Amino acid sequence: MKRPGSVAGFSVSWRERALAAFPAGSNGEFGMPPELVPVIERGSGCRVWDTEGAEWLDMTMAWGSALVGHANPLVLEAATRAAAEGFNYAAVNRRSVELAERLQSICPCAERVRFVTSGTEATMMCLRVARAATGRKKVMKFEGAYHGQHPVGVTSMLNGRPSAMPASDPSGAGAPWVETDVLVAPFNDLETTTRFIDELGSDIAAVIVEPFHRCISPVPGFLQGLRELTRRHGIALVFDEVVTGFRFALGGAQEYYGVVPDLAAYGKALGGGFSIAAYAGNASLMDTVNEHRLPGPNYAWSASTTGGNPVASAAAMAVLDVFSKPGVYPSLHESGRKLRSVLAEALTAAGEQAQILGDGPIAQIAFSKTAVTDQKSWLASDRSRGRALMLELLRRRVFLNPMGTKLYLSLAHHDAAIHEFGSRVTDALKATAASRRL
């Protein structure tokens, strides 16, 4: 097969090459029309440049993993220095030990730690540990939650085939068995969740929750009630901190909301863009992956070829150094408030009825007249209006995910960048409103 660099003397663009190489020209989830697919060449701070030289204001920041900004010099220096001494040993190394100790010191639940390379692996291993430790088969998640691309992670996320909770919807999972092993509850509804667990708790190994559910904050008492409920039934409470970890506070959602789970999954911001993730928890549960317990019972196999490699570990240590500087979290929260304020002003000026979701350095627009507190109310919003706005922002060189997901800020998004984004939102709202009238 001929490599698609040129055809009959004519140059083929990087966009065309991407469309020929990847399904939908994407490595996953972006879902852009073919004519809008960019191929990124480089990034710095809160901006990226594509292969055609165009500059984009980045409002996805590698899906939140570049919280320190693209090509952060401190992270780059640490990773480069480590790389000169070897990329990977597939073994515990000095830098991974230092990083594990650092996580133990700042993450409330982290008595023991294991490294992997992605948030998907981290959440998957939390659930395997819980199943092995308890001997129970079922797990519970919340409707609309995303916990990585393993089958449980996407169950009842897409709502392609809504089902009556606690039954689950396997659409997009590629694994019909989840219908028997995964239970689903409505986020922010402690009463219904309690009823489900009181009925089925003896079969449930774990309840996994995004403490900040997609872009929806927990109502007062929900996480605290979940902690009490799972403890009463001997169920492992798992916090998916892939998004919230090191973003809302140095100690993540556990510090921010004051609730400590049994197990937690970390990723994204930890590596500053490098591939590293971790799962951690209390020593008795984490001992489930102790190789001396092989073959069991109550043993779960866990290994990672590149998890905790010295380069990614060094980068993560530099990232945590950045986050540990005075004033970092007040600054991130203030930037988030400014972003949500700018969005609200633009929407009000355009005469749009919408909810501005978010907390910390995260925001999302829901075109809805009523409050959005769970998946049901999110699905009731005008998501086609949201996608039209996101696509128009792409046309205006704002790099983001047009499938209605979160807007991420970084430490590199200063006031000027936030107001620049607000101006482009204003223009995009006008353009999409005009096209709707036509």
C-alpha cells in the first residue's frame, strides 16, 4: 500500500493523511467534521500550533493533563535530565520511589501505591482490587460517569439504550456482560443510591464515583453519605480522581471535599502531559496485588511495563513541585471563576438560556433553562446547540473537544487568554444564532 504523502505529484495535507490513517481522523472522542480536523505540531503555554502553522488557543489542554501548561520548562528539564540516564527499566527505580512517597504524603487514602500509564488502567485496577479483596462480583457506578475506556468505565455513559436503574446500559462498552455485573445509580441522589445498596449491597464489591461528576458538583452531604453507606455494607469506596487529582487541591477531591475513600485512581495532571497514572489506597486492600499472595485467594494480578518509569516519574515530581508553590490553587480557582463569569456574560448578552457548570479550573456550558445536577438533567439540555457552538469555536481557532465535554484551564491561562476566549465565544454565539435563523 502506498504511503499517503503525495498523489500523482500533488502534496497530500496532514489532515488528509490523518483521515486516511485514523477512524474519523481522530485518536478518540473528538468527532470533528473532516474539514475541521487539525494535526497538532507543537504547543507552548496555553496555545498549540498545527502543521499548517495556525495558532490555536487551547481550551482542552490534553484533556486536562497539561495543567501546568504545554512544554512547562521545569517539567521539561526534569524529564530531559532523567532521560539521559535511561528511559525505562520495568522495575522500581529511585524516581518512582520518591514519587510514591510524595503521593503518600499528599493523598489522604494513599497508604500504598502502584503505578500504571493511564487513568483507564488505574480505575480498572481499583475495581479489580475491590473484587479480589471482597470476593464479590458486582460494582456500582453513577449514570453518565466515565471511568476510562474499559467496559465498566463506559457503561451507562452514552445512554444509547436507556435502562431502568440499577440496571446498566452496555452501549459503547463492547461487552454485554456488564449488564449483569454493573449496577447504576443516579448521581447526587443519595436516597435512591441507599435503597439500591441496602437491597443489593452483599453482592457489591465497589462503588466508584467521580467526586466531581463530569462537570457537576456533588450536592452537600452526597459524598459524605456515600462514604457512610459503603462503610456500613463493607463495600470499597473508589474515587476516580483522574480529573480532580491535583486540580482542585494538592490532595485532590479528598482534600477539597473532606471525604477519604478506600481506593483512588490518579492520572492526567500528575504527569503534566507525560504518560503516568497511579492507583492507591489503604494497605489491606492494596495488598491484594502483593505477588506473595499468588495465586490467591483474594489476589489480583497487576503489572505495568512502563508504569512509574524514571522519565515520567521525574516529570511528575516536577509537576508536584509546581503545584506545591504558594498561591497556585487560589490562582487556579480564581481563573475558573473568571472563565465561568466570562461565559455567563457572553451568554446573557446573546440572550441565551444556559447553565454554566464547573468548579476549580473547569467549566462547561449546558443550554438548559433548569439546573443540571445529574445525567438526566444533562441529557435534557440542548446538546445540539452546544455542539454547534463548539464547532464554531473550532473554526475560530479555539482547540477543544466539540462533543460537549469540559473546558480545561491551566496555570498558563492568564486573564488575557480567558478574555480572548470570551471574545471568541461572543462571536461564535452570534454566528451560530444567525445560522439558526437562516
